[in-house]
Amino acid sequence: MTDPAEAREALAAIRQARESVPGEMKYPVWYDLIYGAICAALVGGQGIPQPWSSLTLAAALGGLFGIIHWFRRRYGWWVSGYSPKRARWVAFAMVAVFLALIAVTFAGRDFGVWWVPLATAPAAFVVAIVGSRLWMRVWRRELAEAAR
């Protein structure tokens, strides 16, 4: 591309494509609720005895892959939570909170405190929904800034 006009047109097309992706995408509320339930199962399921803990883990991971598959089919793409530069820090923070909740859940199971998963699972549900919406906001802002 040696023609400056052609280069400007290409850059304008890229800018327009970047601006259109985050602004047009509106996913349903039930997606958040299912994602939150899956994260709650991942965390809270660790507090129940075997083999139920392993079965809950397998079902939750299957659910996670299922909603990713649905998202890809519905929107035609999927963005890893770790790939955008700024938004990845939201994902890292969510992972840190989930790992802490899992550690508390394991400790509750090991010390025989039966109610711990009843506290950590709802906490994971809330963290998943709030974190997901925050991640999306940061990612959209990042895309909009890159388009300028």
C-alpha cells in the first residue's frame, strides 16, 4: 500500500470495525445469571464430599464451555478474558477472588464447617456477575480508545 489515500481508507475501515463491535453487542441478562451460577458451582462445589465435588466441577466446566459455545454461535466471536491489555487485569482480579473463595471453601470442608459453601458460592455468583460487567466495560473502553 503505497497510495496514502488507500492507506487512509484502510485505517478508516479498521477504526469503524473496532467501534462497531462493542457498541452493538448486547447480551441477555440470563447469560450473566448462568455465568454466575457456573462460578458459584465451581467455588461452592469444592465444599461438598467426593464424588459430588468432582461431578460438580465437571458439570460447571461443561456449562462454562457451553456458554462460550453459545456466545460464539450467537455473536460469531469470543474474546479471552486475558487478551485485552487493560481488561485482563479485571480477569486476573476475578481469578484471585475465586481462588481465595475456593481456598476458604476447602478450609471449611477440611475443618467440617458445613455452611462455608453456602457463603462462598453466593459470593462467587456476585463476583462473577459484577466482574463480568466490569470487564466488558473496560474492554469496550479499550476498544474505543484504540479506534481513535
